[in-house]
Amino acid sequence: MNSDEKYPFVPSTARLLRELRGDHAYMAKHAERERRRDARIEEFARLSKPILRELAAVGLSCSSIDGLRRSGVHYERAVPILIAWLPLITDPGLKEAVVRALSVPWARPVAAQPLIAEFLKAPGQGSGLKWAIGNALSVVADDSVFDNLAALVRDKRHGKAREMLAVAIGNMRDPRAVDLAIELLGDDEVAGHTLMAIGKLGAQKARPVVEPFLNHPKAWIRAKAKRVLARLDR
């Protein structure tokens, strides 16, 4: 007995596929989606070529920017090339690929200021690119950009994109970093990520403001607060 016979009111996958293949409007839409996807892949490859040529010229041959990032190679020689291209790229997908390729320790701190400039230019709160730039800054930012970072993370117009900027505060040795982190614990949108920074800073003076997060409604924030306090106890 096949599934159509056993459960006559629940269509099987095979039956659904037969019906969808008979739906010419659906098939036309599917074909158009495939065509657009293929065109996007071709366009992305075309836009990437000049960057990939420059990378190959310094001995870093790769088929894509993402491929470079996943290669496992410490591609220090790529960093100046990627930074030079970053402000020139207008395609959001390619720009994000370059940003992610710069989200590595060996781009610290030289990539920090260019990434801050891109953060300011990136579209609003719902932008995956803006969040990706914040994530890159959580890796490469240091005291040389403390003032810029503090201004950005306090600016609520940047929304959730500020989350990883809060994490970046944990990279700082500037004595103002602890007070900034304590201040950000009062900002619900970034408080959970700020706990990560406080753990990295080893900020003992933050203990009284961390402890209430043990009762936070979100489980991941409660768990993070517990780990931070345990770290402060060591």
C-alpha cells in the first residue's frame, strides 16, 4: 500500500510533485527563480574576478572570496588588497564576502578604521551587511578605534547591528572600556552581547550589575551571566 492509499487525505511527496509539475504557472515561477539565481552567480563571479586576480598575483589563488576565507591559510598578504577594494565595491553580496574575509586576527587592527567607515555607510537596521561589519570589528578592533566604536555602539539607530560592536568592547585595554560595558548593560538590545565583553575584560566592578542577569527571561543570557560571574571568581 502506498502513502496515497494509506492516508488518502494527506498527499505524499511524490503526489505533490506530480501535481506541481502539472501546474504550469508554478513551473514558470520556479524556472524564473532558477534563471535569476544562475544570473546572480554569474554576476558575482564576474565582479569578483579583478579581486581574485590581485590575490593570485601575491600567491593566493582561489576560486572565490569565500573560498579564501575557508582555505585555512593565514592570508596576511590578502589584507591590504581586500581593504583597498572594500570601499570600491557596490554589490552588497560581494562587499559582505570581503568583510567576512577581513574578520580574521591577522587583519587587526589595520582593517578596523576602514570597517568603521563601511559600517557608517551600510544600509539600516535590517542589513545583514551591517551586522557582518560589526562582527568583523569584534575581531579586529582595538584601542585605536575606541572612540569611534563607543559612539557607534551607543547610537540606537544602528539597531541589532550594534550587538557585535558591544562584543568588540571586550578587546579594549582603554580604562574607559569597563564603564562603557557597564553602561551598555542597561541597553536591552545589546545587553546579552555586552556580557561577553565584560567576561573578556575581567571587569570585577561590573559584578553587581551582572548578577541580576541570572534571572533574565532569556535562557542564553542567564547562562552567559553565570559564565561571566564564574570567570570573575577565578
